[in-house]
Amino acid sequence: MTLTAADTEQPPAAAASRPRRGLSDTARAYLLNAPAMIVIGLLVAYPIGYSFWLSLHRYNLKLPALERFVWFQNYLSLVSDPVFLSSLRVTVAFVVVVLGMTVILGTALALVLNETFLGRGVLRSLVLLPWAMPGVVNGLMWRTIFDAKTGALNGLLLQLGLIDSYQAWLTSPTGAFLITAFAQVWNTLPFTVIILLAGLSTIPSEQYDAAKVDRAGVVQRFTQVTLPWLLHPLLIVLILETMNAFRAFDTIYVLTGGGPGDATNVIAVLNVRTVLTYTDFGLGSAYSWVITIVTLVISIGYISTLYQRGRIEV
Amino acid sequence: MTPETSFSRRRVLQLGALTASLPALSSVLAACGGGGDSSGAVKFSGWDYESALVQANVDRFVQLNPGVPVEYTPITSSQYVQKTVAEFTGGGGPDALYVYDDSLAGWVAAEYLQPLDGLPGVDEVYAGIYPSNAEAMTVDGKRYGLPYYTDTQCLIYNEAILAKAGISAPPKTLDELEQQSQRIKDAGILEFPIGLTAQLQDTWQAWVWGLVYASGGDMFDEAGNPVMDGTDPTAREVLAWLQRAATVSRVIDPAVLQLLPVPLDDAMKAERYAFTIGARYALRDYNDPARSQTAGNLKIAYIPSLDGSATGTVSTTRMYALSKDTEVQDKAFQLLTYLGGFTDGQPYTAKYWFQKKGLGFPFKALEQDPEVQAGIATFADPEIYSGLADAARPRTVVKQPWYSEYENEQQKTVQQILNNQTSPDDAVRSLSAAVASLKQKYS
Amino acid sequence: MTRKVVLYTLAIGFALYLVVPFYWIVNMSFMHEADAASVPPHFLPDNPTPENYLSFANPSAKEALVGSNAVADTPYAVLNSLVVAFSTAVVNLVLGTFAAYSFSRIRFRGSQVLLIVYLLTRMVPGIAIIIPFYLVMRTLDLLDTYGALILSYTTFALPITIWILKDYFRTVPRELEDAARVDRCGWFRMMWTVFLPISAPGLVAAAIFSFMTAWNEFMFALFMTSTISSQTIPVIAANFATDVETQVTLMAAAGVLAVVPPLVLVLICQRLIVQGMAAGSVKG
């Protein structure tokens, strides 16, 4: 999947060579899209629209008498809502750390996998392992690893002589934050690597040969040949992983429940709690739309910064 | 790119506004489709504590009442409240269900439940239970529940570990609790003698309330105004003690921040802690030789207080309630009566739970029941057991619509006290401020 | 030479990073409960036992210790997950193929907006739509059935499926279609006999993506289901976390069971997945 120039600049001669059978191309295209549009439209469009509508209401199930339309008041109140603001800080930090680690680890891993070496097939298979792990199970797994009493990490570090006694890793704010980010990265890395690897696999080998002739060093070859080809897949990774990181819930919920204190209270966890525990549907929907709009704006940001040159296409 | 996308976003927003008119349509559809459950079974749901035993008891009810089929659905405890809210909001709620005292007022306000006043047998039940339970199940003067079980918080200590450290009697004050723990620690028996559950949860952190109530204090007055920052210093002093015990004398395990109730139970049964604060019924499990390495050593005591003079604790009530929109009200109430009321003059199910799992009984008369008395004696000192029941108070603040938000704030604050991220003064101040802003939000 | 050293060091480092966490729960799943809590930990089971796995087949032996039905439910939950994930993948491919074909072959008004709208539906957090979605499912009388989950996950995965497929379809040479048309093949016949077989890698990549989306999802599974007739493995795994008297070894075994089926699947299709995703990157 990728964002390519061709989406708007339709394939040359595409429609032209097609014999018409009474239907215009546009009609035919929408006919082909109809099944997908119907399913998405029927099942999601209404819930999405409804949630936006709710976000314009003061609507807590516990206070049905106070329900009313308040325009954008829920959104405006966020500016001075300490719970939301602290959660936003945590979320931004979480997204930045997760994205940073994902991009660095993912790129390095994809570059390694693109080389030829003994055992490459094995590593290519191993990289898919975390993908197969449901977020809930991922959270449980890291819990047992970082456990303060019986955890594998404590045992390992103690045996290596790096710590004197077992540590409660998840109890300090920084520790809990980094561990949840780490667990999230581990879980989502495979998809990143696949996309990047797919991108690397399309680089024509002549380009490397040409670079070799020019006696370009490893670094030069990376910046001159590899990186330009990776920009596109990296863009997709950034968009998808930003979406994922903003919505990360399962792993965090199982691992820390949002604590200690506010340390891992990312907006997705706060959002679920607001809707289902506090039954504040109005405010909860506003949180959701903030996530949506922020994700959208960031996606647009990525596309426009990475594709400054020339025409920008989606 | 930018112009196109912002355009498309506007489009979507317009679409959203358009589709918002659909609720009417879908509620019409829902009305057509939801013409009642054709089977006529009573849909009964509860959190999944011992769901096999619940099913067995429900099966017995169905056998006795062949005309009342029951569809029992256990829901995972950690998501029970959330899932039930989703079901009622989506129009698919059960007919009869478990309710936490924590959720009751909110669910009444959300119009999920109907009052039971005037239904046959309800007055008798309310006359037979402890006043604290009756109070917990009443909202705005109306009765909404029949009791499932009640319990109070208590200090649980491992007598064998205390004896090893040369301690013969459990602590009466919090300072004694700290000193005894220090002795156990110094003797090299346990590094951290006190275990608690302090991971964030969507249920209440009972022991925090237990500690404050034990010293005769409260976080709130009767009207739901915060006093923890003003007239009542108990909460601040309890927090100060917690912080000292966790960070100075280090007798509270730092790992409690990631401890949930079930792992704590395991740790108590494996002698990894000498003290905890928990519900009385936990002792039944802790002292069951089939399930605990240290059965017989775990004892009940009053929760230590700040000055040793007060005895108090917090009680909780779990109840059965009737959905407002049930279409099988009579049958559902029949089930409710079997579960939370009297069968042939006896609170059958309450006694069943006490005998099977040691769950505290809400019916005063059971105190005199010889079988129950014998049952208590197997896992706890009967005098302290009933003394706790007499001393226990329910939380009044659960009736406030913002209670669940407050509870979450309090849990986070306790975590910050335990890992030294805030001071007791700041903690009570921020809790009080949180209440003020919640009140404003809900006004 | 240094290059080789760096390469192999990195490769081994990554291999450990990927495998060791999972190895730890596999290791625990073959332990006795007492060994799992030992200090220092056993990095190999001292006396390995299949007991945890066997208890899924014969839960009554564990029932005395385990309060909830999670153990008995685990095998059924894996089965439910398989059915749901597989069906989601199939439905997605069918719907996605039609839509993706239009984007890859036809120039039409609004194509760009439509693509973004598809993607936008994925940017709204699930929690925002879960209650109205519940209402829709209830109206359709699909609660606690596979149908509710398959429909949910189809809407989750469809946007990305369409993006993956449209990119792959674009790499299929147009001449093939024209040739088929000369042979007077109908469009469906052409798709079935010529176009789709060539697009196999793209289809596999999209199918796996949909499968994983369905396999891993937790919250909708929790809310749309209520009994083991449709509950999937993440829901049951969550029960292990909170409700079951924590036998960590049993939990570990359930975790392994939750990972193995999709793992086998991706290992089989490994090559095709990368190939299928690669198409998108070949662009003008």
C-alpha cells in the first residue's frame, strides 16, 4: 500500500482504450466501489457521524436531565482540562518515542534483511513473530517479563551481576512509560519492517552498481540511493504507526492500566475510561475526535514535508 | 495536497452531520427488530466470580421454577461495568443483573434500573439486613437492590511469620504495624512485609478507604463535600504514614504498584507478605489447606488506626437489581427473590455463598445460624468477624455522580504517594481540587 | 570484513530481540507452577511438562483450582478466532478487489476524495464508534455471533486492503487484460482466470493484513460477544489476566496458543507478503 502519484494522474490510456458499455467510467468506478461503500457506509458512517454529533453535546449517562447541545464547548473545555492536558503530554511523548524507536529499529532491521547472509531466511521469518501476538497477550507477556518478583529480566540482570536485587521496573513513572513504549514497538515492528523491506526490494540493483562504480561509501550509498527510495515507504510507516500509537490501548491497559499516577495515561486509555467508566459520552466523543483530527493533520504534515518538491499527490 | 484534503475533511464533517439524523431511523429499526426475546427467558448477567457456582445455583432455581427459564451470562470482572453500560446504552441490557454499590446511583440516574419498593417480600428483606447494606442499596429513598453479599475490610496477618519475628499480637496502630514490619524485615524473614493492591483498576481500592475509616475519618462529609483537605486530617495522616512506610522504612513492597487483587491473594497464600488489608472473605480462601501453603496461619484483626483508639472499617454491598425495561418483570423478580431474598423464610443463596466461598452475609439472622457460626470459626475469629460488621460504614460518596472519576484520581494519588512523586499535603490538596472541578463539571 | 561482523552482530541482536520475549512465555508454558515463580528463574524448564496444554483438552482436572471457565474456553476461542479471521480475510478480498480495481484502472471523479474517506474511517478511534456500532449489530440481530465480528473487522481492514490492492493491481500489465478481452472473455471471467492469479502476492498480503487485524482485536470482540459461541482468544486471554487465580504457566500456555496459528500462517506466506507489499513502492 502506498500513496502514489498515479492515483490522480490516472494510468495513461487507461479509460480511453476501454470499450464503453453504456456506462460512463465514473459510474462504473462507483459501481465497483459500491460493495465497499455500502459496507463501510452502513456500518461505520453512521457511528462516526453519530459520535461527532455526540461530541457537540453535553451528555453524561448519569445526568440525563442535563443533556443538551453545546456546539463546540466540549472541545473548548479541553484547553483548560488538566486531566486531558496531562494525558496529551503523555500521549505526545509516547507517540514520539514509539515512532522514533519503530523507525530506527525498523529501518535497521529492514536494511539488514535486505543484505545476503547466512540465516537471512530465518530472520525474515522471525520478524513476523510479534505481528501474530494479540495486544492483550503482548501486555501479559511483558508483564511476566518485567515482573518485580519472578520476572525474567530481573533474573537475567541479577545473574549477569548488573543489579544487586530484584527491581520493580513498572513502578517508577519513567520505567513504566518506557516499558509500555518498548512493548508497543515490539508488537508493531513487523508491519513496519515488511513495508520497508518491500520498498527496499524494489530498488533496481543497477543503482547500487552505479554507486559502486562511483566508489561511494556505505553512508553515501545509503543517503544517495537507499534513502530516496525509502522515503515513500517510510511515509506510509509514519502515517500508519502514528495512527496506531495514538490509538494504542490493549497493551497499555493490560500492562499498567494507565499508571503509576498519570505516567502511561495515554489519551486512548483516558478516552475508553471516560466513555465506559465515567459514562461521559459527550466529552469522550470529543476526545475521540481530537485523536482523529490530530492524526489527520499529522498525516497531512508528513506528506507535505516529505513531498515538498514537485506536485503533491495522494 | 493540503487544499484537497482539508476539502475532503469538510466533506466528511458534513457527512457526519447528515448521518447524525440517522438515530431516529435506527431506533425505529431497533423497535421493529427488538420485539422482545421470543424465548421469554430471563436474561441474567453478572461479573464472572465463580461463574460455575452461579450457574449451578441458577440451575437449581430453574428446577424449582420450571416456568422461569434463565439465560445466565457471566462477564469478565474487569470489564463488567463498561460492558453493562454499553449494553444498556445500545438497548440490549439484561433483565436482572449484579450491581456494585459503586455503580448503583449512576445506573439509577441513567435509568437502567427500577425501584423494588412495594414488590412482594422486599420489605422483609430490608428489615432483615444490616442497616449499612440497606443504605447502600437505597437511592433517593427508593430501594433498588436485593443483597448478593456484603463484606468489610480487615487487617490480615500471618501469625506464623509474626511469631518467627517474636511478635505475639497484631498491631493496633499504624506505627505498630510499621514497627512490627520493621522487625520482620530486620530479622531477614521478608524484605517487604506489607502487600497491598495499588495498580490502577476500574473497581475501588478498598484498602485505602479501610485505612481512613479505621481511624474514624472520612474523605467526605455526608453531603459529599471533600473534607480531606480541611476539617478532617485523617486522610492526610494516613497518606503520610503510607509514604513513610513505602519510602522511608520501606516495609511496603514497591511492587504493589503493579499488583492486582488475584496476584496479591497468591502472594499471601505463598507467605510472601506478612500483612495485607483485604476483605474478610479472603481469609476463607487463604486458610483453605487445598489452596494455600500457609492455611491456618492467616488471621483476622481490626485495621490498625492512627492512635489505636478507634475501630472502624468500610463495608461494601453487592446486589441484584431489576432492569427498568425488562419485559419479563415478574419472572425476573422471582429470580431476584431467590437470589437476594428469602426462600421458605431462609436467605438460601446468601447462605450458599457463605458456605461455598465465605462471602459475607447481609442477613443479621445468619449470625445466629449454627452452621454459619461453625463456618466462620474455620477461617476467622468469630468475635472480630462480627465486630467488624458492626463497626463498618458504607461510603456515602458513591452516590455522587462523579464518584468513579474521583476514585480514579484517588488511586493515582495513592500511587504517587507510594512512589514518592507527591507529598501528603499536595495529595489531599489536589484531591480536594479535583473534587471541586468534578463538581463544577457535573453541575 | 568489518562489514560482515557488523551485519552478523546486528542480525543476531535482532533475532534475540524478536525471539527472547516469546521464548520466555513458551518456556513458562512447559513449567510446573512452582518452578515459574522460582528465584532465580529457570531459563529452561527443569522438568518440562505438557500439563498446561493438556488441561485445555481436559479442563475438569483444573476446574478445582480455576474459578472461571477460561481454561475450558480457550480451545473454542482459538477456533472462533480462526473462523472470524479467515472469514474477514475472504470478505475483505472480495470487497477490496472490486474497489481497488476501480482505483487502479479507471479515471473517475472523486477518486482521490473517496480514497481519503476510506482511510479517514480508520483514523476515528474504535471507542468513538463502539456504542452506535453495538446498536447497529443489535438491530441486525447479530450480537454474539461471528457475523458481528466479521463485519466489524471488515470495516477496520477494508481501507488498508483497498490501498494495498490498488497498488498491486496497478503493476499488472494492461496488455494481459486486453488479450483476454480479445478472446471475448467477460470481465468476471477475465478477473478470475487472468487478473487475480497474477495478483496473488498482493492478494495474499492484503488477506494476511485483514487476518491479523481480526485476530488481534480486543475491544470490539469484548463488547460484541457475550458467550463462548463467539468469543475470540484476546477476550479469553484478558480473563486470564484478571480473573483466573493466576496460574502464570497456564496463562503462558494460552498465550502461546493465541500466537501459533497466525504465526504458522505468516511463515507460510512470508515471501508473498513482502512481494505483495512491494508493488506499491514501484511508482512513477
